[in-house]
Amino acid sequence: MSEHRDVLVIGAGLSGIGAAYRLQTECPGRSYAILEGRESSGGTWDLFRYPGVRSDSDMFTLGYPFRPWRQPTSIATGETILEYLRDTAAAYGIDDHIHYGRRVVSASWSTATARWTVRTATGEEWTCSFLYLCTGYYRYESGYEAEFPGRESFTGEVVHPQRWPAALDYAGRRVVVIGSGATAVTLVPALAERAAHVTMLQRSPSYLLSVPAREDAARRVGPHVVRARNVVLTWGLYQASRRWPGRVSQLLRDGVAKQLPPEVPVDPHFRPRYDPWDQRLCVVPDGDFFAAMRAGRASVVTATIDAFTPDGIRLTDGRQLDADVIVTATGLTMVAFGEIALSVDGRPARSADLHVYKGMMFDGVPNLAWCVGYTNASWTLRADLTSSYVCRLLNYLDRHRIDVATPRLPASAHDTGEPLMNLSSGYVRRAAAVLPRQSDRRRWRMLNNYLLDLPRMRLSRIDDGDMMFARTRLGE
């Protein structure tokens, strides 16, 4: 016996809660349920518990536009964000629609019935007319673990930020954090408050940008004005980075140089090998990372690892880094569609074979959308546009008594070879073989540009020539 909803939302994190709000306010005649694989809501912000976990986007754009962020803290802690998400779900009655412990493993579409049949790991079966995947893009069960020779010989503790042990005691101990991304830059100052010393060991550096942790202007001009300003500023920085990468790179390095201790050179520790925004910038609220370095509680080593040893890490140049705790902040394992096995009329729909339509739907896959955020701006900016577009599409189907909508890639379109997310970051490169692809047609690209996406997603025609429609017997 299966349960049916008009729309099934998979995932009760930032995207899923936002999707639920849009569905119940913009498609009030449609029934929906949220299937959450874990036993609690919040997604990323419930899963990650490492010291100092925080947003790497300002909360005025990461927060929902329908429930503006009103606290003065712009770069918020994970605990604060989780509270905001759960308060939002409670305030709008979204909690009542969440079904926990339902990890979806497969979803199959039947053209004959115009329905998806969704199965969970526990054997439950649900059906829906439209499937909305708000699963994010990384594997929740485990992060990426690089292979380090001699790891088993290390006598201390090795932890990954995605599975941070609640009982880990690092007070007064020597900690080495392997990595140079946002997680490492967040961990170092937080750990340095109690550890004897923290060393960030990086193979290559990232671009760091110090920003104020508070936004006092929000009280004077209101959160909506700050949100709009931050959208424009972020867009402007990205566009400048693409147009004048050398100048922006120098400005970012100059900003870092002003905050470093005199004995620490910018080159090689803070001179990345890539252009700004080839990978995401690492935000440093109030320069806390540099403050830990100036206080002598933290340091940076740029080198490659030869092997773990009983007492720490041996580098390829022969140096030894002594450690009691090693943190492998080596990144995420990126996956498509929450690793749900999709099929259409019995044929597997492999993510790597699909082309993305308007950054959310896929060639030949009916009545399905995947919610992913921007790589160069706040996740929610894009996620909310996607959810609003899904509602526009559902309302169009209702008005015209249609029950199937399927994007079709034009025969004249060409594959660009670009994955859905086109960054040079390690976690993206590792996932290139599983990510959907982009085409040379504008509708079949992920623009990563909120100012262009806003009119495209809010005002463009639903029947644009690339979306095919059908009416089944079930819908007559």
C-alpha cells in the first residue's frame, strides 16, 4: 500500500523547508510531503558539528526572502542557522509534513500513470505527480577521505569534520588541520582557542577574504535593503574577478598581507595557483583566522605529505609536523540526486547522461526538478528561484489540465563538456563523471548569475519550445 501526494520533496534541509513554504503558499491546492532520510531536520546545519561551523555566505542572502534574517550577525554559527531553519518550519506548519527516517533509494516514472513511484530504504512506497529533489549535492554518510600512507601508524586521533566526535578533547593538544578550504579556515581559529597550537597544512592555498561578522546597517535600513546590496556586491566581485583576475587577485593578496604576522610571507602561503572564483572564496569573519596567527596560536605550512608517522606527519621535504590530533578537512564527496536511482519507463536515467534545463530539470526526465544553489553566491538565492519556478510550472499544468512536463534538448544543441557545477575545486573535479552536463543553449546552462536568473525564472514563458507537455488518461 503506497501513500500518494501531488508533490514529494526529498530532504528537509535549507532547500526542502524553503520548497515547502513555496508549495503551500503558491500552490495551495497541491498536497505535498517531505521525506527526510535522517531523524532530524536542518540538513547540512544539523549534520556538521565541528568547532566553529558557520555560514560562508551572509545570512541576509542565505536566509529566506519570505522570512528575512533580522539578527545583526551576518556570518552566523551553525547552531544559529539550525535554529532559524527549525523556527521557520514550525512557524509555517511545515513540520507537520516532514516524515523522518525515510531515506529514498529509488524513484521510477511511469508515463502510463503520470506518476513517480518512490521507494525508501525501509521498504515504504510513495507515489507523486511531481518529484522535487532537495537533497543537496554531497554524500551525507561520509566526506572525502584522501589516502595518506602510514595513516594506521599514527598514535593520535584522526577525524574528518563531517563526522566530528562529540567527545573529542583537543584542549592543550597539538592539532594539524589538512586542507585550505572554507572548513579548514573555519576550524583553525576555533580550535586555536583551546588547543596548544593549530597548524593548517595545505598543499596549495585558497583566496581568503575578511568580512565583518556583524551588519549593523540592517537595523537602520532593513534586512531587505541589506540583502539587495549584498547581492549586488557579490555579483560585482564575481564579475570583476572574471574580467580582471590579475587585479582582483592582487587586491585579495594585499588584503591578506595587511593581517599577517610580519614573519609570515604571502608567497607561498597565500598565493593561489588559480584565478579568483575558479574556486569559492573563503570568508574570514572579522579576520579571526589571521588573529589566531598573530597571537601565535596558529600557523600555516604549505607542503605535500610524504606519510603519517606515529607522532604526526612527515612532509616530502623531510620536515616533521608533530601532532596529537589530525583533522582531514579534505572536502566533500559530491553526488547527484542524493544517490537516488532514477528510471523513466523502466530505463535508468544516469545523471552523467543528462543535460540540465534552466539549472533544475533534465532532458527526457518528466516532472522532476533538482534544487542546487549557486557556487558564486548564496545557496538560497538560487534555491528559492528554483522552488518558485516549480510552483509556476505546477500552476501552468493545472490551468491547462496537463499532467506531464518534460524538457527536450533541441537536436541542434551541442554538449559543451561542462558539468553542472563548473569549478576547479577538487570535490567538483572528482564528481565530474557523475554530474549532469551543460549545453551551448542558454536555457540548457547553469548561469550562476542571480541578476540574470531572476527575470528568467520569474517571468520567462513556461511553454518556451523546449518544454514538452502531455495529457494522460489519468489527467483527463
